[in-house]
Amino acid sequence: MELQSSYKVFSGQEITDELFQNMLILDKELFPEDSEYALSPEYLKSLYAHNRDGLFFLLHTDTNQLIGYHSCIIVSDNAKNDYISSGNYRKLEHAGTQRGDNNLYIFTLGLRVAYRGSSAMKLLGKAFANWIVKNIAMGNKLKFCFSEAVSTDGARSLTHGMGMVPLDPNKIDQKGRGFYFSPDNLENYTKKMIV
């Protein structure tokens, strides 16, 4: 399914409370509460309570339906190290992009099942790549970019889509789940997406 011009990516402060609420509903559909990796709505609200930078939503403008979303946050060195050693995502807090070095954590790439295999993920990825390039131009460099794959599809997106590699290959399970990082801080990914 190819996406037409009636689709738009909203990001950062363009994301209204209503759109954010729709993301919480979609997140619950994609990651049911009984899922090991479900994030509570309260936690997601707290992450983006003061800053929606790092959020990208794809909306069907004719129907007002949220099709997918990409979420990432900027974390401190301490939060990054605590999370990698403990695996407790609740240690992560969104610090917002800052001048100088930033640790980027990619949280979720969520897409409605009907749109998988379409250009939806590419539209979200392009908006994400443009955001990275814009931040770098403003002096907000990426020092470390990482994520945790919680599914085989997630691992495939990180490795094949973003060029990430296991942080510790011995800690990646048979389904590809575990921590990944970008050796070039997504430089090749952004070049590929912005072409």
C-alpha cells in the first residue's frame, strides 16, 4: 500500500494533547497491557510532559487516524549507563536536546498492521533523520545512539533499517532481542533517508 498526499508527519511541539492521546491508544493496541514490554500510559505521559521533542506521528489527514509513531528521548550519561546495566526502562527520563553531546535512545517504532510494508515507516524515518540533521546543525550532536530491541521485528528495524549493531553480542538472545547501538551515530542512516 503506497501512501498518498493525505498523510502528514507531526513532530515535537506540533503534537497536540489529542494526538498524544491517540498515540497512547495505538500504543496499547500494539503492546497490550499483558505484554512484557508494554509501557504504561502514565510513564509515557511523564516522559513527554515538558518536551515532545523526539516524537514523530504519522496521521491520515482525511480520517484523522494515527497510523504510526516513532519515539525517542535524550538521556543523561547516568541514565544511559543505569538502563544498560539494569534493563529497567523506568530509569530513563527525557532530558531534551541540548547544545553539545547528546545520548539518543530510540524507544518505539509503532505502526498499524495494515500499513506495514507500505511507505509509512519511511515517512517517519525521513522526519526522524531530518530532525537529527537539524539538531546537529544547531550544535546538538549525537554522542551515543542506542535502543533495545524487544522483538525480532524490532531487531530487524534496528539492524537492517538503521545500521545498528549489538552493544554486546553475547547478550542478544536467539530472537535478536537486546541492546543495540549505532557505531556512526546514525550518520549513514540519515544520509540514506534524506536522499
